[in-house]
Amino acid sequence: MTISAKMVKELREMTGAGMMDCKKALTETEGDMDKAVDFLREKGLAAAAKKSGRIAAEGIVSEAIAEDGKAGALAEINCETDFVAKNDDFKAFAAAVAKQALTGDAADLDAFLAEDWQAEPGKTVKDALTAQVAVIGENINIRRFEKISAADGCVACYIHGGGKIGVMVHGKTDVVNDEIKTCLRNVAMQVAAMDPKYVCRDEVPADYLEHEKEILMAQAKEENPNKPENIIEKMITGRLNKEMKEICLLDQAYVQDSDMNVAKYVESVGKANGADLSIVKFVRFKTGEGLEKKQDDFASEVENMFK
């Protein structure tokens, strides 16, 4: 199979490995991208797959919270240029989209676009989007939204970098006050900064753990070919625990006080306020996540290296 420069470029962006290592991995795996990622990880050439790291589209993430804090919504709206993303009209439209997501009932994007546009009766959300494209003069896209209802507690949001990252956290609590809300917002800031994948270890899929163990086993044997099996097993357990502390929110070191993890921080705030407080769910949107911008010059550069 012919390995193209585009494939090498994509694998490099996913793993951070060198171009020639990426080409070798793709050659060895006959162009299978997932197997190539595993190949690089087993050789210690890639820390982890960054499948959603190809950030390209401009735009912002906007949020809306119900007055009683019992519901919240995030929405990502994309545009073509950063200039438009900073435009006040575009930001106002994004805020209206988030509010629509909060107060509407749509379960998916198609249903959302077909809803009556609450900011201007007589139009649908799609009509409002089309009108916005005409006014601003760029292609604009409502990419995704998510709503959380929290009858058993409250929702907090945090927007970072003027809308580059948006996070929403659902906290279950029998007490709702300013301290509890601040705690949940701090947890949202943690999610924005540290990008966990799960709330706790119980959420990590068994097949994911099994796959990681296989990768870590191959990695450990590659690095330590003469070590006995029982020592390798201990190494794997230690490395897997370290990974869980990176991908599980409650296991992460709390960024504002590294002497405790997030679970201990939440527990301490709950205890101080006489509340049974726990984190149920979080949602994290990063603008342009997984969308790829054209980089023709870089592709040409890779082609030239091969020649």
C-alpha cells in the first residue's frame, strides 16, 4: 500500500511522533491508522493518541444557565475566521443559540435546527442561521449542543479563552448556595485545564482498560526485555494507575491545591457546607475539536522529504 504524505501528517498530529517514525508505523501496519498509533505507543514513540487534537475551525463555545441553576446548556458555533469569532454580532448569535438549547426540547441537531427560533417568532433556528450567514458574510455552522437538567442539584459552567473551551458540570447536592456553586465552577475550570475523559474510574470501559494493558505490556517488554514477568506486571499496574489519575476527573490532582485531588476538594467543600455533594457529569467542548484546517504547505514539505 502507498503511504501518502497526508496519512503521515495525520498520524503525526495524532501522536506527536516524528515524520519518519510515522511513515514506518503506517508501512508496518499497512496504512491502518489505529494500529499505527498502537505501534508507535508500543515503541515508546507516542505518549497517547490525540485523535481529537486536529483543531481547525474558528468560532466559540457559548453557555446558558437557568436562573435557579437547575439546568445548563453549551453550544459550539463555528465560523471561518477568528476575526468573525470576535465579532459582537456573532457572539450575540452564539449566546442566543445556547439559550435556545437551554429552553428548547430538541434531542439532536436536526430537531434543533427545525425548532421555532425563540429570539424571533416566525423563524426556525435554521432560518436564523441562514440570516446570520447573510449578514456576516461567512459560512457559519451550529455544530453541536448539550443540555443538562439537574433536579437533584445544580449546574455550573466555565468559558475559557473567550469561548475557545466551554465546560458544564452537574453537581448532585442537597444544599445549593454560593460556596457550592463556586466549587462546581472550580471543578469546571479543572476540566477545562486538564481535559479528563471520565468522572471516575467506574466510568472507564473495561475494553479500554484491557487495550491499555496490552499497550503498556508491549511497551514495558520493549523497554525491559530481561525483566521477569511478575516485575513487568507491577510496572503495568503502576503505569495504569498513573494514567487513571490523568483521565479520571476525581483522581486528578486539584490544580488550585496540589496537596489534594479533586475528589478530596469536592468532599471538603461539601463537608464545610453540610452538603452531600458529588460530581455526576461534565461536558467539555473545545472549538473546532476534530475538524481539520488545510495545511497544504506542510503536506508539500513532507512530500519533499520523501523525495
